Amino acid sequence: MSGTPVDAPVPSATAVTASEPAEDRVAAFSAFRQRMNQRILDEPNQVVRRFFALDTQTYQPGALDLKTKELLGLVASLVLRCDDCISYHVAECVDAGVRRDEMFEAFSVGLVVGGSIVIPHLRRAVDFLDRIEREGTQAGEGAPHDHG
């Protein structure tokens, strides 16, 4: 039997490779997310469209400002261990003006609530943040909160 073992992990859109340039990972993540969101929304499914609209509306400023909502999204994503969601919210937090020290406080909350199983996701979150800061690139460019 050849090929990939059945239980081999499927690489995520945010999988890290040591030789991958920082801007490539950030740009690739953003391009894939935007392309696939459009592909999904092109389908005539009202449930999916309504859910995406609800997601967009949820992150609009209200009693809580955008920074707070994005930090909440980041913590929830850490606890749920969704790497794509974490990368998205890291970028959105940067776009919303969240400082690095604020981001690390949010990381701390996610780690305490989620436990040590969050640590690998925390590593990838910090790597993604470092790449954004180093290259000055944004994964969240475009419409504000466009269906994380």
C-alpha cells in the first residue's frame, strides 16, 4: 500500500513550513479564505448566506467595540483549537489596533480556559502574528470581518 496513511494529518491552510517566507503564508491564507468564501457565497444556499451575514453583523461595533469583539473571537478560536480561525482573528485584531501586549493577554485567557492542549495553537498564533508584524502584511485586508 502506498500513499498517505489514512490517519496522517491533513495540512491546514495555515500549516507552517520552516522555509516558507512570512508574506507567503499570510498572503496565501488571505487569498484562500477570500476565494473560498466567495465560492461558498456563490452557491444558492440561504442558510449559509444567512450564517455568514450573522457572523459579519456580530463583529460590528456596538456596546462592545471592534477590538473587544475580535479579542473575544481570538480567545474562543484558541479554546476551540481552530487554526484558521485563530489566524483570521490575529489578523483582524492587528487591523483593529490591538497591541501585542493586549494580544498576549488574550492568548493567556485562551490558554487558561483551554488548557495545555492549546499550546500548539498558541505557537502557530504567535508565529502568524510575528509574520504579520515583520512583513507589515495583513491577512484581514478587505471588507471588515468578512466571514472569518
